[in-house]
Amino acid sequence: MAVFTLPKGMIRFYKSNVEYLSEHAVDPDKRRYTDPNEGPTHFLDTEHYGPSPFDSIPEKWTDAVLKYSADTLLKYGTVPWKIEKTYYALVKAFQQRDSLAILRLSANLGHYISDASVPLHMSLNYNGQFTKQTGIHGFWESRIPELYCDHYNFFVGKAKYIPNVLKEAWAIARNSHSYKDSLFIIEAHLSATFPSDKKYSYSERKGIVLKQYSEQYAYAFHKALNGMVERQMRAAIFKTGCFWFSAWVDAGQPDLFLFPKHLK
């Protein structure tokens, strides 16, 4: 959907390669199984940095390394810095007229922005493992969208230029963090008041019987969240388009009409 935020000078190239972008949007997750350096780029464990983490963590990587050490930052997540790094790699790809790199980096950038837009990616307790809420990550990120995304409005308007990409990356993380505590509280309250025999259901996929949150429980959670999942998905779509657009502008707005359609 981020493709449809782009201006006339970009949208034809991106639309003609939307299949590639969709297919490769999951590449960073796949790399986590083969690249030990990939894991930290998907999250930020804010609790490690105290009750006001965004007042404690320097925004610039070099300043943060001086304060905490690179090992500490890598242990507790680096997603804002990964967004910045991927952005400048995309600018370079535009400047070099490297269409395949543009597509690959655009897909990667969208993935990291989406990760930073998930409140649970801002927490050590990312799957509720410390609060007896194990499974909440997939519940919020997968089960709810699968059931209700057909009712979401993903048309978010036109992309806007971002003057400071690092500050914007931190703003995305800060916004997601603001939902973190309420998300856990909402699910804990719902779990305590919902009939336990109706909380889960079973379904068969590819011959395997899976236990999952029931549609009744998912609906109650969806209603209690009051549009949180949709808001964050819309924000991720819009910000992805803004970062793509800004990289193109910072690269001098190269003529993408001259770029070939990517062939697998």
C-alpha cells in the first residue's frame, strides 16, 4: 500500500515492481536464521534504559555507543539506527541508478519501519513471556489483522518529505512505545474477565491442528484496542512511503522512467 503514497515521478516504477516488493518484504525476518547480526535490527528493548528511555538514549549511534557501548546496544535492539542506515543505502542506490538495489532496500526499509511501528517490538516482554501473556505478539501482529484488516482503511494520503530521517525513526519508535503498557493492560484485563473456555479455539492447517485465540476473544481484544492495530498499520504504510520519497528526493530525483522493470 505504501506504493500508492508516491508521487508521479516514482509510482510507475514502484507499481510495476509491487510483486517483488511484497515478496521480499519478509527477507529481513528470513535473514535472522542465517545472519547473527540481523536479530537486533528488529526491535528496541526500552525497559533496559529506564522509565524514560527516550530521554536516556542518545539518538546518534556514536553518542549512544559512547554512553552504553556497542555490545549493549546490539543486545537490546537497534531498529531506529537500522532504519537510518537502510535509508542512506537507498539514497545511494537511487544515485547509482541501481534498480535492483532500490527495490531490495525499499523492501527492507519498509520492513524495519513496520517493526518499529509494533508496540511489542519496543519491549523486553515482547511476547508476554514475563506477564503470563505468552502469544500476545502474534495475537496483535497477525491474528487481529488476519481477521479484521479487510475493514481497515489503508489509503493514507500522499508521502511527505522527511527533513531528518534519524529523528523520524526515533519518533516512530517513541509513538509505538506509547502504546506498549496499555496493550498489556488491556489484554490482561480481558483475559481475567473473559470466559476461559471460550478464549481459545482449534483449527486445522496443512493437516496440523493448531490452538489459537478464538474469534470471540479476538473480537473482544480488537474492540478493546479501539483501532490501535489499524492506526499503527496505517502509520507504517505512510512512513514507508515518506522514507522512500525522501530518499528519492535526497538522491536528486533520478528519472525512474528509465529504470527497467525488475525481472526475477
